[in-house]
Amino acid sequence: MQILVTGCTGRLGTALLQHLQESDYRVKITSRRKPEYDGTFAWVYSDLLTGEGVDEAVQDVEIVIHAATSPNQYTKEIEINGFRNLLKKLNKVKHFIYPSIVGIDYIPMKYFRYKLEAEQLLENSSIPYTIVRATQFHDYVEAMFLSKTYFNRYFIPGKIPFQSCAVEDYARHLIAFLDKDPQGRADDFAGPEIMTLKEMAELKIKVYRENNKIVSFALPGNLYKTFREGRGTNPERKLGKITFEQYLRKKKE
């Protein structure tokens, strides 16, 4: 059984490779940039933006884990146009595993809208698939809201609840679907606890022994409202093992 992992240099792709190196699967990996690791997987260049290399990447592949994504640049071209082109070339694939995001059908963000549209493209194709939505990663929440201070203060929309998870936990969860039949829309994968952004900031200050203060504020508009309502969480699916505190302490080592 030949498995293809797309986006192998990204955050999720890297975590997938680390776990797959411990398995007996035959794995091919693809990306625009060759990954820097000591594994033995066969790497193939491909670019979803231009379509270059995609035919070679999908050749003889039976299962795909599609970790390739582009939230910040050429998003529609890659998430929709490139994805549509990829699906057209997968008529022999037996299982397509698509990582997605909890709350994309409620939270009004452009990237989330494209992820939802990509889900629909997959659902309307003839390819057997599994869609697995996850909550935000620990490092994403930290980078977006808790990486910089101004005047020794975190200025944050502190009442927003997050149920962040470790990317390595999610990667392990996705790999478990390799030995299962296609599930269609699978149950969500969520982190082990729900914390407000203010609580997460307080925890970071404690773990890193910072002298920073927290300034919490509300934001206008529907985007803040949907996050505030917890649309990016799923309390029924606390499957992650690594907490935000454990993530911070490991990063501190």
C-alpha cells in the first residue's frame, strides 16, 4: 500500500513524517521544498499552485493524507483551484484523508471559507474520503496572540475560548485512519481542555516567569462573536493528550 503525504514541510506534514518513520507503511512525500530530515521516504517535487509535478506525485498512490495548505498566500489558488486539479488526478486512490478545522461552517474567515469549500469539493467527488476537523494547534494560538508584548503587556481578546491541541497528537490521530475504511465526515479531534485566551496568557506568564501584564478587550463584529461563542471548540471530543501547559514547558526546555 503506497501512501502519499502532501505538504510534508509544513507543521502538520512534519509531524506526520515523524510518526510515519516509526511505521512499516510505504510512504511517498511531496512538497515544493525538500524537507530537511534524515528519513528514507521518497520525496517528489510538486506545486499545487502551478500543477507542476502533481502527476508524478500521485502515481501508484492508494492513500493520500493531504497536509498541504496555504492560509497566508495564494490561498484560493491552492486550497480550491489546486485542490480541484489534484482531485481530478486521483481516480485510482482508495482513501483520501483531509485534515480540516473545527468551526469552519460558522466562523467568517476567508481561509475557513475556502477549507469548507474544499471539503465540499471532496464530498462531491467520486473519491472515497475521510474528513477530520481539528481545533487550533497550541503553537498557532501562541504565535497569533501570545508571541509579542507591547509595553510589557499582552493585548488580547481574552474571553475567546480555545481548545487547542498538539500537532503531534493530531498527526497520530490521522495516521490511525490509514488502517480504516473511508469514514466520510469523521468526528472532530479537539484538545484536552478549554481555556480562555486570558487564561492561556496567564499560564504562559507563570511558566516562563514573565513580568508581563494582560490587557483584555472585546472586539466588534461577527468574527469575534462566533469565536466568543466557542464555535472553534468541541467539548465532546477532548481527544488530545498534550495540554497547553505541557506544550509550553516542553518548548521552554
